[in-house]
Amino acid sequence: MKKFSHFLLIFLLALVTSTVSSQEIEQSIYVTANTWDVSDTEVLSEISKKSQLVNKPTVLILGNAAPKTEIEKSLDKQLSILSNLGSDVIFIPGNKEWINGYKSVSDIEKYIQKNSKAKFSPDDAEPIKHQDLGENAVLITVDSQWFLENWDDHIYINEESEIQNRTLFFLEFENRIKKAQGKIVFVALHHPTKTNSKQGFLSNISGFSTQEFQNKQYRSLRNRLKTIAIGADNVIFLSGQSENLQYIKGNVPQIISGAAGKLEAVKNGEQDDFSIAKKGYVRLDITTNGSVLAKYYALENGTFNEVFKTTVLKSETEDLEVYNFEKNIGITKSAAIYTKEAATKSGFYKALWGEHYRKFYGEEVDAPVVFLDTLMGGLTPLKRGGGQQSKSLRLEDKEGKQYVMRALKKSTIKFLQANAFQETFIGDVLDGTTVDKFLADFYTTSNPYTPFVIGGLSDAVGVNHTNPILYYIPKQETLGVYNDEFGDELYMIEEHVGDTQIEAESFGKPLKILSTADVLQEINRSGKSVVDEPSYIRARIFDMLLGDWDRHEDQWRWALYKNEDGTEYCSPIPRDRDQAFSKYDGTLISFLTRVIPGLRKMQTYDEDLRSVKWFASSPYHLDLTFIHASGWEEWEKQTDHIQKELSDADIENAFEAIPEEIKGPVIDDIKQKLKGRRDNLKKISKAYYLHLNKFQVVTGTQKADDFTITRLADGKTSVKIDRKDLGLLNHTFSSDITKEIWLFGLDGKDTFKVEGEGDHPIKIKIVGGKKNDTYDFKNTRKVKLYDYKDKENTIVNKRSKKWLVNDYELNNYDHKKVKYNFNQLLPIIAFNPDDGVKLGVISNHTSYSLQRNPFTYKHSINAAYYTSTSGFDLSYKGEFSNIFHNWNFGLEGLYTSPSFSENFFGFGNETLYDADEEDLDFNRIRISKFKAAVSLQWEGINGGSFYFKPLIESFEVDNTEDRFVAQLPQTNTIFDRQTYAGVETAYNFKNKNSAAFPTLGLDAGLTIGYKTNIDNTDADNSFAYIQPQLVIDHKLTKSGSIVFATKIAGEALIGDDFEFYHAATIGGIKSLRGFRNERFTGKQSFYQNTDLRFPLGGLRTSLVPFRFGLTGSFDYGRVWVEDDTSNKWHNSVGASAWLIGAEAFTVNLGYFNSVDGGRIVFALGFSF
């Protein structure tokens, strides 16, 4: 009886515990993958049975549910097993769903939807979708194989999708993560962002296949997704490619459940990780307090047992920091954006980097103190805002109207994360460093208080705007979980430009407010929606008046209105006017903003603009997209309007919004320059009108459109676009202004007619799209069509110029793809003992037009001078894209001065050299070179490259007295100029997981060639050569605390008659690092470099965070000559110390020793 009572007590306690637990669980998610094998359904059957016992079950099949053959049979079996779950089953595509191409994914989706209530996601041909899982969780589904596919192989990929490229995909992923903030976010995709699965040695280092974890495309995908997710809260990745069960904690939890069938070996992870190679599945429980629990079940002895459980996410309320909120602050508070120390710089610093508006950032201003629960009837925080610089919080009032609370102090880390470290999460590692401080100081180029002025100026000229108000906002109870990031500083609060504020007068009271992405979709869909060109032109001229260069896509929202005939038009609502009246003074800042193309848009505000072209480079593609039908008359009309309506009194009144403490001579100077720029505005707008219309992009719609291009007299070309009874465009371009036009048909069966016999025609490039387009060119002058090769097209005139290739990037419209070019000048400085200091310059001219791979053409000129030899070289390299599809044409040239030098110690593996007896010059041979080559070049997306190169080269050796070369017979023809013709071809594959410090990587290549002397035809001076190379990086420990790196390379010449400058050599930084350059010369060479690299730790400096370490090195090698009797192998040993700065660059300083003595070697990066 006692035992029975004891058992009863345990049973009742278990029952109570079970009841409490079930009440806490809000929803359960069962996760599995690789379910395609219908002969092995144990896991699915177990999930089906157990899911009936929980509240709100969801089953995720994370890819590979469909085999290559008998797809329907496999799906029928799975759907039958899971039929009791209905719409709570979600299939996600994996690599097997794509094995028969893009269409098979769509077919599988349709079959599942037709034959069950289960879902397929992402659906509707999109790569990403999301859905709510109750009130507290969101599921984002990603088709990761879509990203990894070669889109050139799929003509109709993305045809129905709004996401047309991978950049838009990442933006969409980031936007969905941001919108889901405050909730638990599950990201379900087939390919994991982290895995401990065991892979073969070659797979580990190569990444040949897109399914391999180290593949370039795959690495880009996982690194970018991970970086975005780490910057958010409560994100969990769910994946199924690895055929095992894993939990990897890390910065973002990764759950892997792919063990439904065949199994894959797996390694142990970190202390909090879990892994097992047994059949099973994962169950995730979402609790009512916002926690997520994971339970892993594995098949053991015929039973599914729980083998691991963990709390993946804790409730946010569990770790809240406790604040003592100060409430008696007063009605106003004096505060500054920066500390006095941060805003104070030396005179020398200011001379180099400028004065800017730094003083305003350290000046305290008196601002109203507000508490959000009383402001505007009470505001509630909703979520953090986006932006690449701003720290912002979305607020909502009791009526549902939303506002934005934005700190005047910008975030340097957000800017660096968004622009410099897109694939590496930097967190707070740069806080307090020189980079952080410099960027914070660079922000002082913008006046922090001019956004409060813009509203008054906008009202005067009739441009929509927000209405920011300055406040001091203390930390407070209403901020809740956001107190750790917000509060106790100066903020502006303004209307959020969205649908909750459509009644705002300053937004024009529209029917709806759209994003730029929404507008682009609307105008391309049917042609019934257009941008109101006059209001947009006015807004753009107003940008020029303000000096606001930062007008990228997210800086615009659009007010939607309807005409009586049902058509729609959108007027712009500019926002975020942070860059108005910017100041880029200081010697170095002024220099950098002139020579670096990406910074040329940053121009100090003055009465005129230095360069309208560069100033408008950020919104240039938008201007080309939205402005087609307006000539100079419209631009002039809008300029006249602004000049007339914006009076001196309006300017003075607008600047009254500046805090009293900031008013003074600097503000007076801005006002004076604003008045001057207003008076110069017609000159500025005319210059930009001419620049904008030099090149034009015109698009049709997703429907069937008729394009009529008519060549007229006097160099004019009429472009007319019609769809049924709807006229989309009718505009005449003049060759005096417009030099090139791109026409995009987009989707639909479009017709392109070219007629008329006008003179001086404008160059026109027509891109048809994905349907069967008709090209009827009665006049073929200066017009060329581009379309897919493997789809049906109708080309009436067979003499039409055409380029038909399966090239996704070429044949699909991207509004950001525009024609442009730039020049860049870069200095060169380097050092090694043989050459001395190398001083030089590189000049690059790069052009981007319609056809790219990855550019249209590029010219590079390199000039360098060497102090130790007084020699110089001059080289040219040109590359021209797509001479054949994906094959580029190359041009190369090299000239060296007669005093340019190389080393020669004689032929043989044991040539003599005594560093104590002979100076460095003794073995230096002055040699004048001339080289020229043309080439065909190919580069693959996964790391492969190939070239074929006919060449010609010429050498003349100087017979210098008192040097080794003088020992050669004076009758040697080497002292006469010798010219060679030849051919060379090479293949190389290179893929490393990091540029700064690779721990896994492969670099393998083979070069073969043939050269013959065409000057000395009497001599049999011809030979062939083979140059193989293999570089491997592989970590010896899981953490990468020891990395083994080796390079094996050599050369073999075939033929006996060759000169020393063509011979196989070893010695120097690229081979035996303890010897001089070209130390040993022969007919064949071989060497191996081996490094053991030891990361020792991190170093947080005031400059940037560093990782540092040591390398131990050993090299060996030799050369062979004809009838060689030498058995000697040369070796060198060395050690080096290295620093990696911010995971972006590596500095390496080493010492290497050999029988010839020691050498100090300095390099950027590792030598292999």
C-alpha cells in the first residue's frame, strides 16, 4: 500500500507538471528534411503521430522532399502520412526540387497544392515569403537553392517574381527581419548557415559544387544572412541539407534536422552544441512568455527517444536591465550631440580633415524634455527603425498614427556594417577605435540642425516634406526593452512617411503612400501608374538647391493619386534631409572627395556646384527611370517656380527653426550661399538636364507593348510606346543631346519597329525580354537587339544586328543598371632588398554599359620606379567584355627601361654567391623588355578561370662591366635584341574562405606555353614550358588555432635552347624566401613552401581591432640542368609575425634564413 501511495504521488506530480507545461506551450513546430525516399518513412510517421498530441502543430519539411524521378509517387506517400495535419504542413524547396530545373519547382508546388491542403513556401515563384505563427512568432521561408543556381541556365526564372536579383533578395530579407522585430523569427531554408557535418578533404578546401559548404556562392549567401540576423533579435535558423541532427548555438542559433533517411557523419561542436548522426527530428516549442525550447528525438532500438533539449531563446523580459528613471528633469534640458572632448580637435587636425560643423555637435542646446506616454496623447514604441546611420524607433499614437524618433547622434557601427562589412558581423569591436572616432567626426560634415529648416523652405516652393521637432528624451518606463539603446540624448520626432499619415497636409493627403520599390512595380506592371514628372523634377531641382546629394531610393516615399479615367500618378515625398548644406573642408577631405569616385558626390555647399554629374550620382538611376517625357521646357518651368517662390524672407523665416545657441555667422553664411545658389539654379538645372539626357533608359510594361522608333531629320529619333488603346510614351530625342538609348520590353509579347531614314541616328539598344518578341527593323543603322538564344523570337529583317545569348543579367531589366564610367588614380609603394623602394602610380579607366563581364571595358596603366636599380617599367592592360558570350578580349603591353634589372647567378643548382665578397649589384643584369599580347579570358562564378594568349616579347641585355654578365662570351647573341613569338594558356581554380586569414582554401593552376625566336632564325631558339601550382590551406584544429598552408610549384622547359630570362628559377618571396630573387636558374624547377600559422589572440587598439599571430615556415626546392649531377636540395627556414586589421587586411613581417644569409621580408597578406 505504501509503495502504491508513493507511485500514485509521483504519477499525480507528473500529471500536474505535464499540464502546466502544456499550458505554457503556445505552439509546436516539427522540423525534418530529406524525406524523398518513400521506402523510409519512419520519421514522417512519428511526426504525424506525435503532432496530434500538441497544441497548434506546424510541420516543416526543409527541402529534398522530391526525388529526381517518380516525384508524384514520393509526394503522394508523404502527403498521405501527413494528411491529418492539413494546412499545418509546409514544404520548402531544396536542391533536389531544382534538379530538373526551374519549372520542376513550380510543378511540385502546384502538385502539392492541388492534391492536399499542405503549403509550399516560398510560393508563387518567389525566393522568400513570410507568414505569422500566432501572435508572437514569424516564419520566413527562403529558397536557398534559387540563390545558388546559375540563372543563365533558367530562361524563365524570376519571371513572376518581384525580386529580380540577389541584391534585392538580401534587401527583402533584411526588411522582413526588421518588420518582425519584437517577435520570434524562424528563418527556414534548406542550406544551413553553420554546420558540423564531416566533409571530405577536397570538399572542405575547394567548394567546386554549390552544395559544398565552402562554395563561393554558398559562402556569400550564408555569411550575408548570418550578418543580417545577428544584427537583429530573436532569430533562429532552421535547415535540413545536412543529413543528421545538430544544434549550433553561436551568435544566431542554427537548428539542423535533415535525418529522415540517409545519414551523414557529423563532428562534435562547441560546449553548448549538439550533434548526432541518427534518424530523427526536432520539435520546437514556443511558450506563452516568448521562450523557445528545442527537443531532439532520435531513433534508437526501434523507438524515438529524446536525446537532447535546450532553451534556444529566453523571453526578453528575463534579462531586462533595471533602470532608475529620473522624472524630475525639468521642462527643458541643455544637451549636446557629442562630448566637448569629441568635438575638439587640434589646429593641425582641422587643417587636414576640416572644421566642418564640428562646433555644433559639441554645443549644448536647450531642448524640450518629453515623456512618450504624454506626448501627442501618448506614444508607444513599436520597433527599431532601419537606416544605415540613424538610430531610430518607430512610435504609434492612440489613433494608430505612426512617428519616427531619431537620434541626432548617428551610429558609426550601423554605417560600417551596412557598407564595409556586409558579410561579417562587427558588433561593438570597433567601438572607441580610431575608425569609429574618425567616422563619427566625418559625420560632422553635415549640419545636425538643418533638417528642422527644410520644412519651411519646402512649403515655400511646394515640395512635400516631414516636420521634425527637436526634443530631449530621457530613459523612461515607456521605452521598456528599448532603454538599453535609446534615451538620455537629443532626438527629432517626425511623422512616419506611411499610410497611417495620409491625412498629413505636408504629404499632400494622398490615397496611399508607397515605397520606391512599390512604385517601380506599379509603373512596370501595366502602364496605368506613372510618376508625376513635373513634381519629381521640382523635387530634384530642390535637392540641388539644398546641396542634398544623399537621395538614394529609401530617401523617397510616394503619394498615390487617381485620375478620373482610373489611371494613377505618384508624387514624391522626400525624407531624411541630413546632407543639406554639407561642408567638406580640410586639405585631405577636399582631396579625397575629388579623386575617389564614390566620394565625388560629396561637395561643400556653395553658391554653385563643382560637378552636377557627381553630385547627382546617387539618384541618377532613379532620374533615368522616372523622367522620360519632359524636355528642357519643364525643367526650366520648375526652376523658375522655385526661384520665384523662394524669397529672401522665406529663407530667413525657415532658419528661425535653428536653436538659438546655433545661430550666428556660420548659419548666416549658409543663408547667403542659399540665396546665391537660388540665383544660379537655372545654370545648375540646365547642366544636369543635359547630363541626364545624354543617355536614356525607356521601359515598356509586363504586358504586350508596341514600340515604334522613327528616325527623323536633323538627328532626331521618335520613340512611341502603345499598348492597345493606352499611350505610354511619345517623345522625340535629339542626337545633339542624347547619344544612346536603351529600350526594355520587359515581359509580354512585344513588337519593336524601327522605321524612317533620318540622318545622324542615335545609338539604340533593344532588350526584348522573356516572351516571343517581334523585331521589325526597316532601318538597321545604329540599332541592335538583345534577347535569349534558347527562346522563340521573330526577327523580320535577317540583317538586323543582334546578340542572342542566355545571359540573365543582360536580358533582364534592372533599374540600377545604367551607363557610366570613371577614372581612378592610385599610388604604389613597396620594398624588397633586390629592387629597393618601388614608387609608382596606377591609372584605371573603367566603363559600364549594357554588356558587362563584369564591366564593359577597362584600361589600366601602371608606371613604377625602382630606387636600387634606377630602372622603371610601364605597363598597360586592357580588357573588353563579351567578345564571345562570357569570354573577354584582353590586351597587354610592357616596357622596361634599359636600367631595369633582374638577377642571374649562372645556370645550375649549386651556383656560387658570397654575400660578403659581392655586392647586390654584381648579379643584377640590366635588361630592357618589351612585351605585347592579346588574349581570350573566361572567369567562372565558383572560382575557375582560363585564358588563351598569343604573345610577342623582346629582350635586350646590357653587357655591364664588373658584373656577372660580363663573364659571358662577348659574342653571345644575348647582348643583341632578341624577339620571340609565342602562345600561352592557363587554367586556375581559387577559392579561399577568407582573404585576410584563410583557414580553408584551394588555389590550383596549370600554365603551358610555347615561344620561338623570330629575330635569330638561324638558332633553334624555341621551347615549350609547363608551370603547375597547388596551394592548400587547412586548419588542423576545429577552432582554427593552427592552420597548415602549403604551396607546391615548379616549371619544366621542353627544348634545350633558351636564354636565362626564360629559364626556370627559384628564390625570393614567391618561392625560396631565404634566398635572393632568381637565385638558382635551370631547365626545371621545383619548390614547396610550408607554413604553420598560429593565431595568438586579439588586440583592441585605438586604431582598429587586430588579430595577431606567428608563422613558422620551411621552404625547400631545387633546379635541374642538362646532365645534372647535383643532388642538393636548398632550404630556408623562417618565422613571421602578422597582424590582421578589422578582418580586412593583413600585415606580415618575417625573417628567413638560408646558407646565403638572412632576409627580412615585409608583405601585405600572406605570400601564398
